[in-house]
Amino acid sequence: MGLSSALNSAVSGMALATRMAQTTSENLANAQTEGYGRRDVVRSSAELGGVRFEGIRRNVDQAIIKDRRAADSDVGRGQAGAIALSRLEQAVGPVGDANSLSGRLSALEQALISAGGDPSSDVRLRSVVNRLSDVTTVIRRDAEAIKTQREEADRAIARDVESLNTSLKQVEELNADIALLRNSGQDPSALLDARQLVVDKIASITTIRLIDRPNDQIALYTLGGQSLIDGSAAEFTFDQTPTIVPAMTFAGGGLGGISKDGVPLDPNNGFGRLRGGSLEANFRLRDETLTGLQTSLDQIAVDLVRRFEDPTVDPTLGPGDVGLITDSGAALDPLDTVGLSLRLEVNANVDPDRGGLLSNLRDGVNAVAAGPVGNGVQIDSWLSALRDGTTVVPGGARLSAAGHAGAFIADVGKQRLDAEESLSFAQARQERLLSAELANGVDSDLELQNLLRIEQAYAANVRVVQAVDQMMRNLLEI
């Protein structure tokens, strides 16, 4: 080896060591940076001696990232359901809570028992009217809570669609920037980090499949096969509905679905092949879970109206007459029960504040003349109607009014518990995969060791340069 070759080798080694020191310091500085992929210097032997810098390699485990993104999607789906059902359960209250529907019905029973003990007491009769009003108020409150969560789910869909469009556009721009840097011979690792974070965000909205394209480009599809970006980013639209009433459904055309290029993705569910993640979860909350609970609450309302407008319970009632609890003052229409829980009212005939008579609780809703003040037969009939197991629920059980309400509250709690258990499992899996992903990231101890070796290599190359310099000086002095 000639002196010039030795000098070239040493100088190239110093340059490479400098590049490696820079890369190692970047790894250390970004050890806690989310989405950062550890960098390595790629090198090879030069043809004329020494070492040649080939580029920077970004080290990530795509298999682990793929599984972690699937877990992100499961967490996004689970969070939407758990949060909505938890809020609803808080509004409805647990079984036995005095402010819950079952608690209010129990209070109504106690008021009827008290009034039956002294039918002549206006104070006790007034308490019955107040407890009836409490029952209808709580049912309307619970229906409003369901309505609020449906509206929130609809808003969440709009937010997800907007976020999805923004993120896909960012991926398109990052793809272009990465290609530009790669073609110009520059390191695009920082942009690859940024793109990974954007793709992670998309994965929480809908489950994705990533396809590598040449020149570090990527394409994204959903697991159902819906194209998100393959070259150009797709753009989705969704029309939010600010106010949702119980009768409004997607199947009935009252609520919006997602469209692409003006064409609905799916006329059946509204989200088509955008499955998984928070997007599908919010659609199912709005159109299935919460509407199912609304139907259950409406059935409780129907049950209460029927119990008190039965002529065998109140002989003063005839066909078509309104009972103790009404549909906004009208009799029950079996063909118009959707949203009944929002329309329940106490019959004005027994409410003194609206021109009614307390004595009608004792004598019958449509009584034309006052009866004996000590006659508690009608009050006992109201109590029996409330307690009778006339409601048949799935499974064949026959329930009282309070039992029917308790079954509804228990169902809300069960669905909330199921959602939280699913979320807990998804989060545990996400944490395990995230730990595995981080284990392949920057190891500070290892990077410091590498830095010491780089320092030693640099110092060795410096000594070679110094030795060659001294040898050349000696030659010149001969």
C-alpha cells in the first residue's frame, strides 16, 4: 500500500466515523420521540481502498408495526363504545338508585300504598301525582340521554371522516416529498418517521393494510378492500345531522352515510368497507346499539301507558280514552310508539296544576262525580296494575313495571361492561405490541457503546494520517 492509498483510507474512515457519530447522536436525541426509527449507516469497501458511505438505513420491524396498528384499530373501536355506554349508564343510574327509573317506580308504589291507607288525604294523593310526574320525567331524561349519545356518535363520525381525509392528504404529500429526497440522494428518514405517525392515526379510525410501492412509496387499503390512497388520496364526505330524533334512522333515510366521489359507500350500513376502528364503532352505536336501547325504553313507556289505560283497571275508561299516563295527552297509538318515551305525560285530569282533580285518583280518571272519600279500591287497582307481571320479555319472564325498568337498566350496564372488557383486552394487546416495537427502537446503552467505538475508530484514523504525514516529512528531508 502506498502512502497516498493509506491516506485516502484514513480520510475516508474519518469521514465515515463523523457520519456515524452524527447518526448515533441523532438516535440518542430521539430515543423518546414517538415514531422515530433507529438509523444505521450503510457502508461498503471502496474500490481504491478505504470505506465508502452508501446511505442511512431506517430500522423498523414492519410485522410488529402491522400488528400494533391492528390493535390501535381495536382500541379505537372499543373506546367509542365504552365511552358512550359509560356516559349513558351514568345518566340512567344503577338499579336501586333512587333517581333511576326503577327507583322512581318504587317510589310511586310506596306513594300508592300510602294513599290507599288514607284515600281521603289530599296530601297523599298529591304525592302520587308527584311520583307519577317523576316517573315520566325520568323516562324522558333517559330518552334524552340516548338521543344525546346518538348525536355525539354522529358528530364523531364527521370528525373521523375529516381526520381521515386530512391524514390521507398528508400521506400523499409525504409520499411525494420522500420520493423527491430519495431521487436527489438525500436521506428521507425524518419524513418516513412523520408518515408512520400519520398512518398510525389512520389505523385508529379504520383497520388498514399497507402495501409498499417502489421508491419508498406506500399505498393504503382497508381490510375490506376500500382504497384509501394508491397514488392520489381518496376523499370521503359525510353529512352530519345536528339534531337526531328517535324516528330518524340510516335505513329510513333520516341519517347520513359516507360517500366517495358523491357515491354512497353502502346503502345498508353507511360505512361500507371502512371497517374497524372508531369509524365503524360510531356508526354501530348510532344505528344499532343506541337505537336498540331507545326501542327498549319506548317499550317501557308503552307498557306503562297500557297498564293504566286498561278499562279493567279503571272502569271509568272507555275505548280510546286516555289513562293515568298519556302520549302527550292522547291515548296510545300502537302504530306510533317510536319515541314515545320522549312524549309521556301524566293525565291532566288528575293534576290540579292543569285543572284536574286529585279525587280522580280515588274515583277514576274520567269520574263525573266524587265518590266516597274513604274508598281506596281504585288506588289499590292502580297499585296492582303497576305490580302485575304482565310484561313478557325475551326468555319468557313476566315482569312488573319496576322489574321491566330494572331489566333495561341492567342491560345498559351489561353492554357497558362488555364494551369495557373488550377495550381492556385491546389495550393490553396494544401495550404488549408497543413494548415489542420500542424494544427494536433506540437502546441508549448500546448507542453509547457505539459512540465509544466510533471515537476509537476516528482516533485510529487520525493516527494513520499523522503517521503518513510524518513519513512524508521524512521523505522530503532526505
